[in-house]
Amino acid sequence: MLILLAAFAIVPLIIPWLIHRLGARAFYIAALLPAAAFVQALVLTPDALSDDRIPFEAFEWIPPLGIELSMRMDALSWVMTLVVTGVGALVLLYCRWYFDGSGAGLGQFAAVLLAFAGAMYGLVLTDDIVVLVMFWEMTSVLSYLLIGYYNRRASSRRAALQALLVTTLGGLVMLIGVVLLVVDVGTSSLSGILLAAPTGAIVDAALVLILVGALSKSAIFPFHFWLPGAMAAPTPVSAYLHAAAMVKAGIYLIARLAPVFALAPTWRPIVIGLGVFTMLLGGIQALRETDLKRILAFGTVSQLGFLTVVLGYGTRDAALAGVALLLSHAMFKSALFLVVGIIDRQLSTRDINELSGVGRQAPALATFATIAIASMAGIIPTIGWVAKEGAVTALLHEALGGEVWGIVALVGVALGSILTMAYGLRFLWGAFWTKKDSTGAPQPVTEWPHPPVGFVLAPILLAGLTVVAGFASPVLDHAIAPYADTVPVASPGVAPPEYPAYLALWHGLEPALWISLGTIAIGAVVFVASRRRMPKRIVPFTASDVYNLTLRAIARLSVATTSLTQRGSLPVYVGTIFVVFVAAEGTAFAMGGDWVVEIDGWQTPMQLVVAPIMIVAGLIAVRARKRYTGVVLVSVTGLGMTLLFASSGAPDLALTQILIETVTLIAFALVLRRIPARMGEHNASVAPVARAVLAATVGATMGIVALVATGARTAEPISTYWPSLAYEIGHGRNVVNVALVDLRGWDTMGELSVLILAATGVASLVFVTHRADTLSQLTAPLPAMSGRARRPLVETDEGIRPRTAGASGQRQAWLVGGQRVRPENRSIILEVIVRVLFHTIIIVSLYLLFAGHNLPGGGFAGGLVAGMALVMRYIAGGRYELGAAAPTDAGRLLGVGMALAVGCAIVPLFFGQPALTSSFVEGEVPLLGHIEFVTSTLFDIGVYLVVIGLVLDVLRSLGAEVDRQAHESQSRGVSV
């Protein structure tokens, strides 16, 4: 099972390539994976239905929290696995014809749909409730992508966002409930929690929160409105997600918890009350719709309410009927959605007012659609009839026993079944009947182009299975009974039934039979009446109106809050932060009691020299009136820190500090070109005294924090063990570098993410319309060198060319982009120096990269040095020279670097090791001698590439792009 789960994570990655190569035929290959999972579930049937051989696989994931990647296939999970994988395989096959001829975005759609099948596969099999929440949220995100497949349509984008917000909000609430339950019980194992059967106020609160997530995922009132909106998705998505898979996730969770928690005081009022109301609400609304897909959508809402009532009721007979109903619903509702997809694909309409006479032209399709509707309405001999009769019998026994919620459930199910029959007939009439106009004359027959046989195979198979399952109900009874036997026989105060219920096509002339027949007959009457007069809306607004009103209210509140707190003044923002900081730390000092402070005058003589210079530079910087002067003076404090690091035995920090200061100074210089040179030209500084007082207070507070923090240590610092840990675990003598790429690799990975976000943010502020890299395209490529002798490049009227024999008076070209720089801005000395030093600096950066594990250096320092080489090329030759120096997109460097870092975290997991575990290889190599290699070097290479990408992105945005915009502005000014 774990292997199949891994396959569901890997195979979708190659599906886009297969779609590109094979087109829609690649869906044949995509369907093989869920089909394989379906076959495996069938093979494991004897073990899954046993009591002592239930298949179980586990892999330790987060041992300190006791969280495992565990898979357990009992009877309930077995049924859900068959539904998820079986219907998933058929839907993927159906997509082969549904998307035939489609182009853009199909590869991504196929990959996401297959990944969704994998997420559902993991959700119904996992035995860890925390991992279940993770799969739960995966399905929400993937469904968002699937619903929004037609992303150029505003309706699709709105529907996708609506579904995401509702289900994700419910999932977050559920997460809180899961945490409360896990903490109370002491285990995250679902089977362990159910075995413990906890009770108490905390458990009751946790159940309410978990039910919020389950009800939101399964579109139960008041969260029902997202499901009809999700019909903007392609029909295969509706057939799979909104009939067989995703909406069943909440139902599955209710069924999983019901055997133990159904008798909790908070359970039945929520589950039965909201389930009955949803069943009636969805049924009434389905009678109002004219779109076939929305009729099925509101019908699905109604049926989900039915499933919630029956599976959540919490008695053995109801559970037995509920699982059969779950299985039947997956088959008949998926079949009906696929039928609608065929009609829509062939006729480009789903409006029942535009369809007439389709049934006579497509008798096979109409016949199997009728069979599916019969199963939905509970008509013999379908599995829907078997499940419905069993549900009515179970609820009738509870109602006759005096159970109040049994009476509510029975009445609600009866009324809901009437509506089910009515909107089922409305669907058949709307899709296949020959209709008449207002004068009573037959409407023109809709021309029906016959679809390919393979296109109709999936709905025919699913609809036919509802009849096969009806006749095979004794077999299903044997399969479902192991789950039903875990549920209490009856509610407290209700006598157990005389005989345990069982699934069968015929139980004799029992009360449930007459109730079922009555609902069918009354439902037909309701359908006829609804054709003459549509049911009126009970209230003048819908749940979607409430949702939209809530979003508008949140938007207005955010605007009001922003206008109140975000006044557009950076000094106000920074001042607020500093005031809060001083107040918080001052309160902590005042309330903290006695503090131990140890002060040394100095540790090295260098501090006596450097510290006064840093202080004086800081004071002068405060009084500076020019921006560049202030930046340079602030950099003096950074360079002073470099000397302090170097004199304190931290060469790595000193090297990194001086490189960062240099790069920062360059970045500031690039920005300062486009803003006024003097500070306060437009808006002079206000309240200088208050600012000075606040600054001094913040500085004093930080000083006190440093003194108190260093004097408050009572235990030996872990840093004393780092040299030995760096050598024993990281196999390196450079403690700083080993800590960054091995001992504290997670911190470094987070910092890399911050660097990428910073680079992206800077570029987004500068690149107005796009971030496409055009610099390398602007740079003329170097001409091919002929022969073995490399002739020097010279500048000619046609551009840079190799010097020809006998030519004279041609200026040698040191840099490719130099010729494009204005003559007054060129420096031949600078071009020569850069040409000579560039490759040497790159070699130095590579040396720092690979030597950093044992000597000063590392990926960060090496990347900054390589970035400085690019800075030199840009300064000497402008944006064209930068394009020649780095003819690749900065985003690629950032992406490849982050991918390497993430790969170093993920790969050890496949070998049973914790993430970011490094391996050490050493050996003797001829000529080279003794060689040692640590896999964390690959992580360091990722850091190296990310840093280069960051510098390159800053140069291309703040440098090259600003140059281009300035050049265009000057050109427009000249033309005017």
C-alpha cells in the first residue's frame, strides 16, 4: 500500500510529458495506477474482512510526535478504496474521449487528477489522524486546481476559490479538534483512539470541531453552497470529486468515528439535524434547476445529507445500510454525471429547455441513465433499493422504540426520498423526453451525433453495476458486516431488534417496503406538480449570497483597518514597532526580579580601536543629509564588525560580513540612482527630538538585553560541543559551515526560501509587466573562432569581430558589451581589469565553495564572491555585458539551487533516514590521492546557486532593468 501511495506521488510528475507526446491517449496510462490499486484491494479482500489479519503497513515519519505514515485496510477502508480507485480508473478512461482534441493545460489537469486520486487513496487508508488531516488538505488544494481548470472563465475561478475557502476553513477547524483529541488520548492512531473510546468535555469539544471539517468537506448545510458552484469544473471532475471521492471524505470520517462517538451528547443533534435539513434543502432546490449538472449537484447535496443521517446515526443496522448506500451513491451518481458529460460534449448544452427527443436517438444511454436514477430513487432490483430499505428499517425500529432522533431521521429520510424520486424524474424528463411547447405541439427534436463507444462505456458500466450489486447484496452483506458489527446494536433505551438486519433484495411485506413504495409514488406526483408550478424560494437569499456578503464585509473591514493603521509613513510603522519592543522588554525587566550582569571591558585590543570608529560613524550617519553618505557611514559599522569577527577567531563570519556589506552597498547605490540625492527634499523629518529619544531608548534596551541574556545562562552552552559534533556527524572541521549545511540544515533551507522570496519581491517591484530575461538576447553572440590560433576581438562598425590579418587601427574589445556603453561612461582600464580578474574570481568562489567544509568559506561566501564577479562585469560593461556574463535566467539558478537543497532533505527518507541526513564517502584515487566527500556538499552547492541567483536578480532588476527604463524615458523625452 505504501508503495502504491509513493507511485501516486511520482507518476503524476511524468503525466504532462505523456500528454505532450500522446495527447488524450495518455489517460489510458494514467488509469493503470488506480486500476492497480483497485486490483490490490480485491486481492486483499480476505484479509481486510477478517478480524485478525487486517493489512497494516507503517513507516516512522516524526518519531518524537509519534506520527507515522501508516496504512490500514479494514472493511470500511476496503469499501472506500474500491470506490476511490475503481471510479477513478473509469473516470480517467472517460477523460480520453472527453478531452479528445483539447490542448493547453491538459497535462497539468491529468497530473492533478491522478494526484488527487492518490491523496484520496491515502486519506481512506491512513491510520494516523494527523496524516489524515494532511491528506484532507491535499484534496482541498488539488480540487481547487481541478475546479479552476477553465481558468480563463471568471465563474471557474470564483467557484474554485469558494470551494477552497470553505473546505480549507473547515479543515483548519478540524485540525484544532484533532489536536485536542490526540492530546487527550495520547496517540494519533485512529484505531488506537477508537479502541480507547475517550469521553469528557474535551472530547465533546473536539468532536464538534472535527464535525465542522467533515460537514464542510461533504457539503452539508451551512456549507452546502460550494458544491453546486463547483459544477464549473469539467464533468469528469464532478463525477469523481463531487460524486465518488472528495465529498465522501467527510462521510467516511463520520462513519469512522460513529461506532464510538455516535452516542456523545454533541453528535446526533449536529449530524442528524443538519443531515435531514440538507437532504430536504438540496431536494427542493434540485426541482428548481434547469441545468442537468446543477440538478445532479443539488441532488448530490441531498444524498450527502441522507448518507450523513444514516452513517452517522450510530446503530448496527443503520451502519450496514449506510455503507451499502455509500457504495450505491458512488456508482449511480458518477454514472449520471458522466451521462451529462456525454450530452454536453455532443450537444454543447445542458439546459433541459433546449433538449428534446434525445432518448429515442440514444436508447442505450437513456436506458442506463434510467437504471442509475432507479438506484438513486431506491427502486428494485438495484443496490439503491437494498440500501434504502435497510436504512428505513433501521430508523423505523429506532423511531418505534421512542428515540427522538430516530423519529426525526425517519421523517426526514421519507420526505427526502420523495424529493429524490421527483428530481430523478425531472432529470430523465429534461435529458431524454420529447417535450412540448406552450401550445402543446412537440418541440423540434435535438439532433444527436452518436459518441464513440468507449465514451459511453464508463457510465454504462457504473449504472449496470448498481443492478449487479443489487442481486449480489448477500455478498455485500458479508463484506460490510465486519464494519457494522463494530457499531452498537441500538440506542440506549431502545430494545435491540429481534433479528440482526441483513442486505437482500426481498425481505417480505415489511413496513419499510410500503414506506419505500409510498415515497416513490408521492415523488412521481411531486414531479408532475413541479412541472406545472416551480417550488418557490423559502427565503429571499441563498447561502451563496451570504458567502459573498461575508467576503465583501471582510474586504471592507480590511480596508477600514488598513486605512486606520497603515497611514503610509514608514517612520510611524518603525516607531510603533520600537515602542512596543521597548514597552514589552521594559515590563519583562521590571517584573523579572534580580538579574545577573557580567561586563568585561574588552576581549581583544582590536575592540578598543574599532568600537570608537563604529560609534563615531553611527553618530555622523544620523546627521548626514545625503543618502549615499549615510549608506557609506552605515557600512563603516559593518566593516567594523568584520574586523571584530576576524580578531575574535571567526574568519568565516568576517569573510561573509565583508561580502554582504559590499553587495549591500552596491544594491543601495543602484537604488539611489532613481531617488533624490538629499534626504528631506520633499518631506522633511519631523519630531527629531522624539526620534532621537526613541532611538537611544531602543539602543539602551538592546544593550541591556544582551547583558542580561549573556549573564542569565545557567547550563553549559551546546556550542561547546559543536566542534566535535561537526567532525563526528558532519565530517568537517569548519564548524560554521557544517552547522549551516548539516547540523542546522532546516534553518538554512528556511533562509534560502527567504532569499528567493526577497529576490522575487525586488524583481516584482521593478519589472512592471513581466520578468522575462531579455538581456542575453540583446547581447550579440561571440563569433566562432576558426583554426587553432585564437585571434583577439576588435570593435568594428559591424560589431565585435576577430581581428583579421593586416588590419590596423582597430580598437581591441576587452568586454563584449563595452561597445554598447556610451563613450563618456567607458573606462578601458576597468574593462581590462575586469577581463583579467573575472575568471580568477570565479575560480576563487569555487575554491571557497568546496574548501568551506574544512576551511573558511562555503556556499554562501562562494556565491557572494561569484556575485561580486558579476557586479564587476555589470559596472564595466553595463546591462549588455551582464547578459553576456550570465546568459541564463536568475530564476533558474534560484530554482535549481532550492531543488538541490530540498533534494538533500528528501532523498535520505527513501533510505529510512531522517531528512537532511548526510553520508560520507572516502577512498584512494590514483593521482589525486585520498579523497573525502560529504553529501552535504550538494546542499552547499544549492546555497551557492541561490546566492548567485539572488545577486543576479538584484543586478538585473535594480541595475539592468532600471537602466532600460531610464533609457526608454530619455528616448521619449528626446522624441518629444
